[in-house]
Amino acid sequence: MPDTKPATLTINGRELELDVPPFYPLAVVLREELGLTGTKTGCFEGRCGACTVIVDGETVVACIYPVGLAYGKSVLTVESLAEPTGPLSSLQQNFLEKGAVQCGVCTPGMLMTLTNLLERTPQPSEDEVRDALSGNLCRCTGYRKIIEATLATAEAAR
Amino acid sequence: MTAIGESVPRQDAEAKLRGTAVYGIDYEEPHYLHGKILRATVPAARIVRLDTSKAEQIPGVLAIVTAQDVPGRWGFATVDQPLLADGAIRYEGEPIAAVAAETWNQARAALKAIELGLEPLDVVGTMDEALAPHARLIHPDWESYEMRPSFPREGNVATVVELERGDPDAGFAAADVVVEGEYHAPRHHQASIEPRVCTARYEDGTYVIHTSTQVPFGVRDGAAGYLGVRPSDVRVIVPTVGGGFGGKLLPTLEPIASLLARKANRPVKLVNTRKEEFLSGCPRENAVIRIRTALSKAGEILAHESEVLMDNGAYGGEQPFVAGLSPLIVCSNYRTDSIRHQTKLVYTNTPPTGPFRGVLATYAVFAVERHADEIAKTLGMDRIEFRRQNLYREGDKCATGQVLEGVAFEETLDRVEELAPWKTMTGSKKPYRGVGVACAIWNTNSAPGGSTIKLNEDGTASLTTGATEIGTGAIAQALPQIVAAELGVSVDDVFVSEPDTSVGLFDGGAQGGRTTYMAGTATKKAAGEVREQILDVAAGLLEADRGDLELSDGAVLVTGAPDRKVSLSKVARVAQATDGPMVGSGSHAHPPIEFESGCISGSVINGFTGATYHTHLAEVEVDPDTGQVTILRYVVAQDVGRAINPQAIEGQIDGGVLQGIGYALFEDLRLVDGVCVDWGFGTYRLPTAADMPEIEIALVEVPDPVGAYGVKGAAEAPIIPVAGAIANAVADAIGKPVNSIPLTPFAVLEAIHS
């Protein structure tokens, strides 16, 4: 008998039932089954961080995270940060204003890591921001404006 | 013209931030097939058997292609490269066959079912091995290859560049002091976070290719060359590009996907894995630079002699052209009229090397600036004093004898001095702390370009160009700012279409800092044409003299009479009804430069266009126990001609400097006997947020006579002086020369104890 445990999980607040093998990478399920292509894949080796999403309050690299591990949990992707027709989140707006986006392919993963950081540590130090970014590679920006945008977001929330 | 010089946000930022921007990796066509490439797992072999019959039986496989499907070779300079290996394997990672199947797993299964028989060949893995007497020729038929234009070459030497001017022998004979140095630099991988990816289909006799490229017209020409069709039979369209840095200049996946698509009669998508990126990625070449300088006691340069070896890998690509830049940079920065130079580009059984931001200048400037510090030390001169005395000044000649105008070395040195006074920085030397400076002159790529602008019926403007946004902001910021300034509209009311080679005018591509310089200047011309038409129509409508009109806030106004105005929307509608839709186009090529012809051979680059000037300063601390280098302070003064968008340029400087820090301290794509050791981010470490020091930036604006508003290239250059500045700082810190990069902890410890 196949495992009959229902493959349900909540993605960006919507409960979904999936019909994919549990070992499929979450990033592939998000991008190819659900059309949530905001989650980017840069390496499929869990090192560039472009595919970072939040699962039950923890950041994971979705390219090497089996979707089965997310059953019964809540997954948040970049598409959850702002309503499609609504304003950008404060962090997104600061990225835009500070010039923290260049090619932008690392941006969704950066946003998820930093959104998670600001939830856990609403007033991070610059070193805490740098530490949080240790698993997110950006080849364009030199990170400086990303760090500035994060600190500005924290400052505005003070 | 308020839009010029303003740090307006990127037009594409919001889509990128929401995750709705469609990149090459996101782009899909209905019922597309998954392509995969069978790549060589050894660096050198003869192919004695290639049998795809079993692979063809795998369910879901719709096409398999080998060299039989695509005979012949192609190349930007030397026509030396087959699309799929043709009887010989010349590098690990070389494509041998490709398949297209309904699913990724079927494609992978088909690859495994291809039967390949190989006879190993001796691996010519290094330049020393390739140049040894009786070395095995990597291209035994090299003499039969066409080369356009024909440069000197022989056997494993893919091209030779030579320059001689003045009387170097007399200079060395008269010298009080001769300083010599040898410098080594590693392979350096572009490592854009989005890998190379494309989707191709064949439709009504045309190959339609959506690809993540920096140079759509180059991909068009390369694909057409391989496919044996006219360039116009290939249409290249560029979705959002997830980084390039030179890695997406050459056609690689596109002709293979096209071939599969035609054979399968379905769209085919090819995506490189990260390992494929590293194996086939055309990284910056490893190189050896030797410099000898003849000097008087007073620090005057009497003669300069230099030699460069560049590793080409297995195939030429663009490298024979890039090599032509070598004398301009290696024999550079410092005034002298007696020069002898040779650069050899050497074939090896390694992945082909290629353009990476700043091409050879990253190591050429590292060598030149390490050498300058060694000269100053030998002469007992202060390092800045030597530079101020000898750096190019207005009217000096560069290596090819071109007379330089708008030289801005002095300005960049002055701006660095303001931020980090040299005497203060070097006055009280602490143990294992050091300060280094590096200066550079760099070229703005002047390949031509064109733009078309239409004025829409609602008073907005649409810009069509073959120029491509790869993340720098040249298309997402600078070009719309130029249109907005010329037409008096909001930047938000300028729409830029995605590059499409069947629609946009030719453009030389997002490379060499040229987009704002060349496509921007073409765009200003196009906007100027539209502006003239607007003024004609508005003068009639307002019954005013053209000379009294100004364009502002989406309207045409009579100067001094604020209530006499007409909206651009009305102008557009009236023009459309009377003369037809309003359109303007602008084409731009750089005027030829003057140099001393006959002094250089093997090069099509005979001087600088849009030359920019740079001074970087680094302060470092070295841990004597671990060899770890920490950058305490980093200062950049960069001549940009005119800053169209200062925030965007700062972003380019930040990113370029951090790439340079990776190059100086740890990035090194290692090969052992032609086999790539670093094929993932696990061992090829990219700089992280923790590696980024505080950076202080000063923009210097010495206008260019050709570029719109005086603009010059800004995005490429900031990577160039970094390795030189850091190496000079490390040498200062430890009191020993460091002439090989990267300066890993091991290398620094070895230098300390040498």
C-alpha cells in the first residue's frame, strides 16, 4: 500500500493538496507545479540561496529541500510579501529606493532571508545583517545597498 | 533636463522585487522539450565510436544531435570550434551530443544510453606544456582554419600581438636602474547566479531563440554561422537576464537548442547546471605577465618591455580580439616612448576562456601597479610621488602613440587624497598593516548601436533598441532618463521594449561599459529627431516661434507665457492625423581614432575610446599567524565622464570592487591536468556579505567629447584596479613582494616566510 498520508501543505496562506513524489525539491514544486517562479534557482546545490523560502518560520534552501518535509507546514515565498495589486513591503520598498536590486535573480531569496531576520530580530546590528546573509550570494551588488535597505527598514519600524 | 544626474529607481525593480519578472530560467513555451547535453568527461581524446541508436529508443526522446547534424566550425576570430565535438575532444566539458525529450528524466536517461568510445590523448594541460618543443598540437589542422582578420599564429599559439615603438634598446642601454617582475593570475569565473539558459523553436523558416544573453546580435550571428543560415533567419529575444559579467557574451547553448528544436519540431529549453557553468563557462584566462622597465635615477621611464601569456583553452572564441588590448594596458599608465611588447594566446586542453568584466585588465593592472611599487621601492621614491611624476597627463601618448585627451589621473589621485590623505595613511606604520594604491586607464567599448523612439498618442514615449539590460541599469535607468530629459516627459512615461534582433536596430551588446556610452548616445540622437518633430507641430498649434518653445512636464510651453502650452498627447495625435505616427531614430558609431600605424600587429584595437581613469586605495591588516587578509578601508575615485544616475554607478562600483576582492584574495578556478577541480560553489567560493568592506566613492566627471552629455563607460571598470591595490597593500603590510594572486592565507604565509 502506498503511503496514504495526505500531501497537504500551506503555501502563502492557501492550503494545497499535491500529487508529486515527496522527494521532489520544494523549489521544483513551487516553480513547475504551482507557477510560483518568483523563487529562483541558481545552483541546485543549496549554496547560492536564490531559492530561499520560509517554512514554519525557518529559512530553507528550497532547491535541496524535499517537498515531503513541508507537508503539514506553512511555506512562504516572495509572492507572499506583497498583495499583487498592493504596495510593496517596507523591505521591498527600501530595496527599490536604496538601489539594492541589480540583475535581481538573488533578490527573492535575499528578501525571504531578511524578512525572516527582521521578524526574529526587529533591530539587527549591521553584523547581524551580514551574518544572516551568509547563505545568500549576490554577484552584482557587493551587498552594501542590501544591508543599507535592511537597516533602513528596521529603523523605520522602530 | 532634470532627469540627467538624478538617482531615479530602476524601471524593472518592482517586478524583480515581487518575483514577477520573467527570466530566461522562467521562460517556457507550450509543449517544450527538455534538452540535455552529453559533455566530455576527459580533456583530450579521439572519439572512435559514437552510437545514439539505443538512446533513440528511450521513450519520450524526440531528437538527438551530434556533429553529423552540424558539420563545420565557427568562431568570432579564428574559425576553430565545432558546435559538437567532431572526432576529437579538446576539453573536459566539451559538448559531444545533445538530446531533447518530453521530460528531464527521459533526456537524462537518453544521455546515459549514448555509447561513446574514446582513445585517450596526451593532455596538454598548461601553457608551459603547450609551448614546449614538440608539444602535441591541439589543433593539428590549425593552418587550414580561416581567421578574420588574419593575425600571426602558429601551432598551439592561437595568436600573437606585438608592439614596438621608439627605441627600447637605447632606453635599456642608458638606464641607471632596470626593474623586472613576473606576475601570475588565476582563472576567474563570472558565476552569474542565473546560469546560461535558452529556449528555441523553429517557425516559418526562422529560428526563434529566447535566451539569457548580453549580446543578442552576437548570438544571432553565431547561431546563424553554425546553422548555415542568414543572420536574419535567426531571431533572438532576451527576457530578464540574471547577471552576465561577460559570461553570457558568446553563443553556447543557443545553436544547440535551435538544432534540437528543428529536428524535434518542438520548442526546446536548455539550462546549464552549475557544474556545466563551471566546465564550459568561458572564465577569465589564467595569465603570466613579465615586465622590465628601464629608469633614470630621477625616476624617468626610459624604456618598457613586456610579455604576456594568456591561456586560451581549447578554442579561440573572442580571445584573439581581447588579446589585442594587452599592449594598451600592460604598457600603460606611465609615460614612455620606447616600448616593446608581445602577447601570446595559447591553446591548451582546458575549457575555452573568454571575456569577464574588465577582461585582461584585471591582471594587467595588477602586474603594472605591483611593478610600479617595486620601481618606487628600488628608486627609494614615495609610491604616490612616482605615480604623480609618471602617470599619463593631458597630451601624452599611450602605447600605440594615440594622443590622450581628457586625461583624469590627476583628478582621481586628488579625490583619493581628499578622502584618505597619503601622509596620514602611511605616516605611522603599524605592524602587519599596509596601504596600497592602484591606478588604471580603461577603454569604453565603442561597438555601434541604434535606437528608435516613437511618441505615443497619450504623450508617452516608447524606446526600441537592441541594447540589453543585464542588471547594470543602463536600460532600466540611464536610457529612459536620456529620453525623459530630451522630450520633457517623466521617466515613468518612457517604455523600453525587450531586445529583439528582428525589431531593434543593431547593438554591440551589454559589454565593456558601452550601453550608456554608445546606445545612450544613439538614443539621445533618436530623441533629438522626435524633439524636432514635436517642435514643428507645436509651433504651428501654438502659433509661436520654434525658438521660444520648451518641452517640460509632458507638454510644449511658450517660454515666459505659462498658459500657452499644448500637451504632447495632442501633439502626437495631430501629427499622426496629418503626417502619420511620429518616430525618430538614432544611429551611432565612434569616429576612428588616430594612432601610429605600423607599431602594432595582431590587434584590431589600436587606441582608447571613451578612456576612463581610476585610482583605488586599500588599507589592509594581515594576520601573521594565519595569513588572513582583512580589508580595513577601501577608497575609489572613478572618472565616469558624466554620471547619468549616481546611485546606479555606486552600485556598479560596489559590485565591481567586491568581484575584484574575490579575485585578489580567493577566487581561483583550479585545473589539474586539464580537469576542472572547482565545479560548484562548495569549492569555488564567491564573496559573501562578510567579505564586503566599507567603500568610500568619489565620482570624477571629466566629459568625453563623443558620448552624450560627456558620458563614458562606468560599470565595467571598478573591478580592474582592485587586485593591484590590495596586493600593494599586502606587500606594504608584510614587507615582501606578492606577485601572484589570489592572496590566499597560504600564499600570504608563504610570502611572509620567504
